[in-house]
Amino acid sequence: MLFSSLIFLWIFLPIVFVLYRIIKNPVARNIILLIASLFFYAWGEPIYIVLMLGSITINYVFGRLIDSAKKQSGRKWFLILCVIINLGLLGYFKYFNFFFDIFGALSGVATINMTTVILPIGISFYTFQAMSYIIDLYRKKINVQKSYYKLALYISFFPQLIAGPIVRYQDIEAQIDKRTLTKEKTAYGIKRFIYGLSKKVLIANTMALIADRIYALDMGQLSSGLIWIAAISYMLQIYFDFSGYSDMAIGLGKMFGFDFLENFNYPYTSTSIKDFWRRWHISLSTWFKEYLYIPLGGNRKGRFRTYLNLLIVFFATGLWHGASWNFVVWGLYNGCFLIIERLFLGKLLDKCKFKFINIVYSLIVVIVGWVIFRVEDLGKAFELIRRMFVVGQESIVLNIWQFIDARAITFTVAGIILCGIIQQNKKLKHALYNEKRAYGIEIPILVVLLLYCFITLVSGTYNPFIYFRF
């Protein structure tokens, strides 16, 4: 079920919200949210609810075993086994086809018929959440959750279940038992949800149509201008798609009394790639830092190990996004720029008096990276990148007005402005994120945006979420 689907907006959310507010008992409220979350997930893929419940059960049992183990060695072995099972499930469902294709290419038996393993929606997100619980429990940062249904609620809670943000158990532990509901918090949650829905439906979907149409063309039909339009459109699409989803998740959390951490902080205003990864998909970056980079030694074991650790982390980051070589290359591409910035470029960027130059540098690196991310065929991706910077070698040049219209231009401009340009105004930024009040001018804007989203959803069918497949 999509947040931006009419069945969610008109039926599921109103029913769950009203039931939650009518019932005052905290235990009953948690049970309502758990049942709603399981139904939400089962709506699209009923068979995979068994897999998610199996994952919850495995992590619940191992959590109890780790907590009850008297010796540190026992705790460690229970942790290792649980992590292996979690990664094994993720690896089978997400990477079986990928690694089988590699094996087939290397061995020459690629023609063997195998059943294609279908990727369950959200498995990367809920697996990482479950692992954060187990690892933090082993580290004694949190207490064991003895209630099965409470742990199930944490892992399956529908606002962040299938596309994040990745919520660590330590950030939500106390809220499962006790959370505060206020009119101000609810109003802010509704506001945040509408802004996120508008990002997704109005901007991201419009950009997706442009990018998909251009990337579907034969190479001979693509001019440098068209490639840049496709690249910029996709850059806006993936940001407003994913940040819009995160806004909706945060807003829904507020409506039910939960406080989720921010997942984006205007990444396209970054002054370096290091800065970009502090602002983009913050929950994933934090997860890899806490549970991979630091355990590998971080930057504590010399320069060479630091660079190797960065490459390992970004190899894993790329692979986390999908079972395809373009994701792996995209991850390593970002890792290489982080190493280059550590070697010398970071010092030059810090000394630069004109931060606009830093932002342009960061944007160009990010845009090129998104081309690799978007185009699965690496040969085509590299050719597209070459043509972005080498003009005049096209055999057929299509008119750009075949792909953009007044609506596309309007939302492109709006998207660029809303990437962080106007939010540099501190008063405006405070108003957007003010949880205590909604300013008078916001209310008619929110109503108009919501109505426009409804009209767009009723009249259109193009409504995917990029991160659902990750």
C-alpha cells in the first residue's frame, strides 16, 4: 500500500487514526497499530507477511538468548548467529539472482533455469532495524524487549516499514511504552504529511515522467542537452520521492505520538561529498557508521585502513540499494570522492571563500553519480556521462520541448527552489519545522496542496516510490 494511494488516504489512514484516538488504553493502542501495520504490509504482498513475522520472531528469540546468556562468549555467539541469519535472509531474497548470474557468467552455466526470487518490499529496511536492536542489545545500550508484540510493533510500524527512515531501537524504546499526544503535535504531523505528499505527487512524479521518457530513448537520439535534462530531472525525482516519503513517515509518526529523527537536511546545498552524506539518507549513513565503519576501526588505525574502511562501507551502501553492478559502482564512486577529499581536496574546499563553487562541485559529482545509479547498463551510463561533457556528437537531436511542458517547467523550478534555496531564510525554515503552531498563511496553502494532490492522484496512474525496491 502506498502513502500516496487513494485507498491509504481515504480509507486506511482515517480508520486507523480514528480508532487510535477513540481508544485510550496504551496497550490497546499498540495492538491497533500492530494489526494495522501487518495489514498495511500484507495488502501488497500477503505471502511475505510470513517472512517478516519470521524475522521478528528470530530477532525476538535471539534477543532473549543474548540477554539471558551468563557468559560474554555466549552472548557473542548468539549475536553472530543472529546477524548471519538476518543477512542470510536478506542475501537470499535480495541477492540470489544477482550472485547466480555472476556464477553463471563465470562458470558458463548461465542457461540453467532457476526460479526467480522476488524481492519482498521493505526487507532491507526492516532487517537493518532488527539488526540494530540485536547489536545494541549485545552492546548493552538498551534493555531487552520481553514483549513480543512490542518488538513486532517496532519492526513493522507502517509509517517507516517499507521505505524508512531506519529507526534504531534506542531512539524509540521509551516511546513504545509511553508517548505524548497533543493537538500541536497532531497538527504538525498532518502538516508534515501534506508537505511530504506534495513533494512526492506533484514534484517527484512529474520529474519521473521526464527522466523515464528520456532515458528510454536510443543512444543515437540523445543530445547533451537532453541527457542533462534527464539527469537533473532524476536528481530532483529521487530527492523529492525519498525525502517526501520520509516527511510523510515523520508526520504519521507525530500523528500517533512517535518522534522519528530527520532523514534529510537539504543535501543539494552540500559543500562537499562528505557533507552530502551527512545530509542524505541520514538514517542509513548513521547505521553504516555505527554498525560497520566504527567496528572496522573507523579512522583509528591509520590512513590506509581508513580509506579501506570507507571503500568497504560504500561498497556495502551501494549493494544495499540493489543487486546490480551499477549500484556497486555508484557506492564505490562516492567512496572514492570521500577518500580524495580526505587526501587533499577537502582542505582546498575548506579554504575556498566562495561556497557557491563548493556547492557546484558537489552537485556535479552527485548528478554524475545519479546517472550511474539510474542506468543499470554501465556501458550506457558511462557513455551518457561522456556525452554530458562532450557536445556535438549526436546523430539525431530531438527537440527538448517534446519532453517538457509548462507544468514540468513549473515543478522543476519549484523543485530547484525547494531543495534548500529558500530554506536558507532562518525565519521561513523555522516556520516550516515549527511543531508548536501553524502560521495562518500555511493553512490555505496546505488545503490547496492536499486538494491538488487528490486531483492529480485521481486523474493519473503514475505513482511509484523509488525506494520501495531497495
